[in-house]
Amino acid sequence: MPFSFGGTSPARIAALALLLVLGALAGLAGALVQSGWFPGGLLLALAGAAGLFLGGARLLRTRTGALIPAAGWLVAVVLLTTSRPEGDFVFGAGIGSYVFLLGGMAVAVMCATLGVGQQPPASDARLGK
């Protein structure tokens, strides 16, 4: 059986699971980098998330390919915003944290919307062949 991402093949399920984990890792790394090297770290974190979301959409050729890593990213970031019983937390109350949270969500929506082209393959678009 050839390697395929269509339907519910095992390869597609594995790719979706990998994208979910990569999204969570991108959220964790972005949370640490965005405040450490402000403003360059913020731009790097958002660019990394955008690359992952867009890459997932292009890899699977669906919007789901962008939404699954975005879901992993969002879960990781939301879990990191909660404070621990000791009072520690990862995100500070600065403008960079809010830009990272809202910017990451906006990047996910943009990549899910624009990441997949709806053009038919070249051989199907030509009539008379």
C-alpha cells in the first residue's frame, strides 16, 4: 500500500499526532523565547508558530493540518498561563505576552485560511487532453 495522507490512513493519523505534539512544543518554546529576547524573541516565536501551522497545512493539504498544531500550541500556552500553588508562572503581565497570545491565535487563523490552495492539478485544469 502506498504512503498516503488521504482519508483516515495510519500515516495521516500519525502525522496529525506528530503535528499536535510539535504544536505543543512550539507553544512551550515560544513562551520561553518571547520574553527572553524581547522583541526579537517575540517575532521568532510567532514566525516559528506560523511556519509550523503553514507547514502542516501544506503537508496534509487541508485546513486540519494547520488547526491541529494550533490546537496543541493553544493548549500548551493556556496551561503555561495558569499560576502554580507557589505563585510562579511563565508569562509576565507585559505587552509581549499579550501580543504572543493574541498574535499566535491570529497567525493560526491566517494559516488555516490561506494555507491551502484550492486550485485543481494542472492536468485536470486543461480541457481537450
